[in-house]
Amino acid sequence: MNVKEQIDYMIQSLQLAKSEIEYAEKYMNAKKEDKDFYQWNHMGYDARQPNGTIIRESLKMVGRLANITAGKVTLSSYSDKLFEE
């Protein structure tokens, strides 16, 4: 992957983590408000449960990849190359 693809991957990973957090908030609110949450045709019966592992692993991957990607950028006042080869 080149640097642009790595940045796009990190953005998509952050969007995935954010959408999972939003779903978890929606799920927890529905669980509090609905007394028949686990009954037929309610959210607890036929919807998936939020997954904290997706959030954690997406954020960890962004952290790992950000460090690798940052090391590839060599543009400075002393170097005319944008990325290391």
C-alpha cells in the first residue's frame, strides 16, 4: 500500500469505529427505554449486539499504521522527496 492508500484505510477504520460507537449508544438507549427489549419484534430480539472489539481493534490498527505511515514521509526543508522509497 502506498501512503495515500494507508491514509484512506485509516480513515475508513475510524469511520467504522465511530459508526459502531453510534450503534452501541442507540442499542443501550433502546435497552433502557424499552421494557420489552428482548421480546419478539423488538431491538433486543432481532438486532445484533454492539461489538467493543471492533472499536478497540480499529483504533489500535490506526495507531500502528499511523506510525508506519508517518515514517515514510520525508518531505522537509532538507529533502525534496515526498516519501521514502
